[in-house]
Amino acid sequence: MSPRSIAGKRRDTGRPAGTSPRSPWKPLQQRAREREVKRDAVILAAARVFRQRGLHNTTLDDIASFLNVTKPTIYYYLTSKEQIIFECFRAGVGRITAVLAELAEAPLRGRDKLTRLVEGYVEVMATEFGWCMVRVEDHDLSPAMARRVRALKSEIDQGLRRLLRAGIDDGSIQSCDVKMTAFALAGALSWIGQWYRAGEQLAPREIADRFMELFANGLKPRAA
């Protein structure tokens, strides 16, 4: 068969020459975006179910049921319960580190930056992700996953220390033991995730104000 005959057969597809078939699949970029949206939905649903049932009591079937999907669907986006727990933890930490990144170049005094961070920190701890951040170590993590959790916690700790040092340097924060102060702040703020419930009398921003007042002024009595 001649090349011309072959070319003729290739064109005999029932559509005009030079056009391409309409694919039933969406463009690759759109599929990637949709997958990311659905993966985020799995992580958020998991965080909510974890808070309702506890880390140990929650199964992948519980998360799948919450989303009205099958367990294999969950495995398509995340490979194990441990990974889901870690992603819930990382989602909360990521919001805090995003605030730290924004403050890095902000033209503010150290104390003002610290106040902004506390506000952002409290807002995160008032969410399901905040609860997961507090309780993640209650679950038996593999050594590799435990190292990743510690590394993310260290990132926040170092960010707190930088803001404290900046405040001491510019005179907006009094001289203090930076390491111990950072530990005290992180510990107090993180524990909000344990006791906070939606509908609390104080909103997250009000809680942040109370925390800053306590840490800034301490417990010493005021002059009349």
C-alpha cells in the first residue's frame, strides 16, 4: 500500500481533516487542581472526625463515611491513617508558619509582630487542625513521621525566638530568657486546641488579647 493510500485511510475518521478528537478527560492541569481540592477535603474531614471521635478511635471507614465515599477513595489521596494525621498536623502548622513568613519583612516592632503571631496562632488553635496539633503525639507515630513532626514544631519555636529577640533589640520587649519565654508561649497557645470549642464566650481574637496582656504585663499587681 502506498504512503498516499495510508494517509487517506488515516483521514477517514468521520471528522474534518486537521481536527483532533474531543477527549473525555479534562486537561491535566484541571485534573491536578481538582485532585488537590479533593485531597484537602479529605484532610479537613479527617480533622473533624478525629476531633469528634479521637485519634485512636477513628478509622478510615469513619472518614470515608463522613465524606460519603469508599475507603479506597481515601487511599487514592492519602496512603495511610498516619499520613492523614500528619497532614492534619501540617495543615495547622502551615497556617502559623505562613504568618511568620508575612511578618519577616513587615515594618513593625518586635512586640507588634509577636502580637500578630499570637492572633494567628490562636485562630489556628481554635480549629480542628489546632486540636490535631495538640493530640498528634498521642498517636503512635513511626520514627520517621515523629521526626517530621518535631521539625515542624521546631520551625515555630525558632520563629517565636526570632520575634522575641527582635523585640528585645528594638526595646519593645523587655530582656528575658528567650528560650523559656518561647516555650511558655507555644505551650500556652497550643493548649487552646485542647479546651477551645466553637461558640466559646470569647472569640479567638479576644483570647489572643488576653494572652498578650498576661504575657506582656504578668501577674504583678498594678498601682492604684
